[in-house]
Amino acid sequence: MRRLVLLLFIALVFGPAPAVAGTLGTYVALGDSYTSGPLIPNQHGDPIDCGRSDHNYPSLVAAALKPRVFTDVSCGSAQTKDMTSPQTGLPLGGTNPPQFNALGPDVDLVTVGIGGNDAGLVGVAEDCASLDATSPNGTPCKDKYTAGGRDQVAEKIEQARPKIDAVLQGIHARSPHARVAIAGYPHVTPPNGQACWPTVPLSPGDMHYVDQLIIRINQMIEDEALRNDAEFIDTYRDSGGHDVCKLPPERWFEGLVPTEPAYPLHPNAKGEASMARSALAVLEKPPPVPVISHLRVTRRLRAGHPARVRFRLDRAAAVTLTLRRRGRHHLGRVLATKTVAGVPGANRFKLGGKLLRRRAGVYRLTARPATHTRTGAARSARMRISKRRAGAGSPPGRTRPARA
């Protein structure tokens, strides 16, 4: 009671207590024009010709999550190379420093949207509009890019795969404790070959072609997110039904002639708000816990011979393998540990003979997965090491299933 009276007295004399700061520390946003939001009010930042809006999706995410520090270094026309090199050639002659300069060991959250310019998707859409301006039927744009039986744009998307991989690894290297999320691209064009020629001068066939390219690059980005301990932000699903062919105010992505302040073939303010909702649907939940399953280990082997270890992961994770001697009523001290880099799906590793050069007996191998942010449940399996016999080879390896 005395404490309550004291608090009321302090409130009356000194005013309301200051708001409690958000639990999120530092948030850094990286990306290209779909992240920066060119021409969407209000434009800010240095250089101004990066086209950063205070209503782009990172700004809306920051307004919801309330980090103590928010830094947006996204920039129009950015490619993966601009993460580590200065970006020049901006419309007003500005130079954006390497976006990775904003990272550091104190960063808690990083979002990134990149890859579309490496694949040249906006340029392809503009080229399609030029080719289709006088051809409302057929697929002149698709025919150009798939001449000779090779889809040149699909190949560029695949060539961007290792670049996305390098970006995510570079983020982890510079901000090793940060939660990392990478955004895909939204549903800019109508599905199923719908079209609105001549308002957006793409034929139904080429409109479908561009839509399939967006789906393809999103799948590639999602694959690389799983391989590199990052979360994927699906912006395509929420934005469906609000493509360039819709009339305002249902249009969230502008055509070649914008009806709202936004760059052509890019999100307007409503499109950025949609991308923010997709990001928050991921970020307002706890980071996913890595799951290991189907652990198998060589059941019987002779001392000094390697053991085969197999398991499956639902996402990339570091897996710590721990070997203990199994006693009659307990597990003894740790005899050996080894951390391996696990990939999504099936994994196979060997525990070398030197690591297993122990006396004969029954041992238990425990595998525990961990990402940069979460540690998953361990699984274990039993193995038996028998004495080495002179001149004897390794017996046929048999594996034993894990026990949770």
C-alpha cells in the first residue's frame, strides 16, 4: 500500500513515467528499390537519390517493432555487389556507401530485399512493354528471352543464387547474433495471363511470363534463406489481387504511368504497407527452432574406424555431435565433440577414427542443432565400439535409429 501511494505521489509531482523502450535493439534494413520505395512520400536520407521513403516497408516495420536504433541503407537499383562496394551512377550523381557498412556485432535484426536487379527483372518488364506496345496478342517478349530453347532470364535468376547465398553469409559474419530475414518480391502482375493492354502494354502471354519469373525468383530466394539460417518473407501472397491492372485504390503497384506517387512498375504506399504486413507476420513470431530428425549412427564398429552419422534438418543449422560413454546407470563425461554445418534435408558426416579411438564399450552420440538465434531439441543414438583386432577390417556398418 505504501509503495502504491509513493508511486501515485511521484506521478502527481513529476508527471507520467517515461515510456519503456522496445526490447529490440538495433534494426538494419538493406535492399533495392522495392525496399527503399522511390518517389513515395516522404523521401529522405543521404544520398537523396537512393529513393528512400519514410513509408517504405522497413520504416513501417520499425514503427511496429520500435527498435532502439533503426538504420535504413536501402537504395534504388541496388544489386548484391552493392552490399560490399559503393553504389555509384545514381540519378543525381550520389554515391551510396556499401550497405554492409551499417552492420556490426551489436545488430539484432536485419531485413534485406535483393536479387531482382541481378536478374534484371524490371528491365525485362520494361522491354516486354516496349515489344508488346504494338502486339496485344502472342508472346513476343517471352519469345525473345527464350529463343533457342534457353530462358535467359531464368538462367540469370539461377546465376543470382550464389550471390544471395553470399549476401546472407556476409550478414551473419558481420552481425553474428542478428535475426536475419530476406524478402521476396510481391505480386506485381496479374495471374493466369490476365492483362490490361494498352494501359499496361503487355500481352496476356507475356504478362503470365513475367509473373512466372517473379514466382521463380521468390522460390530461389526462399531456398537460399533455408540454406543460410535466414527467414523468408513471402510478400507475394498478401499482395495478390492488387496488381498493376487494378484500378485505384485497389492498385498497390504502379504501371508505366503511375497514378500515385511511386516509381513505374514498383510498389506505391499501399504496396509497401502490404510488404510490411508480410514482414511483421514473420518477425512478430519467435524465430523458428531448428528441428533434427532421422538420426542414424553406425551401430557397431571397431576402435579406430570412422563412424557414419546421418540425420535430416528442416533448415540450415550448426549441429554439435557429442560422444559420451554409456555407463550402467548414467552417461559419463563428454569424450569428444564436433560441430558440423548442417544443410536442409539429408546430411551425412563421418566421425574420424582418431576421434573414436576409445576402449571398447557402449557409447551414446547426441546431436543438437542450433541457428544464430535458437537451439533445437537434441536427439541421440547408441553405438558400440569393440576392440581392434590385428589384421581385421571394419565390419559392415549398420545404423541405429535415434532416440529423442
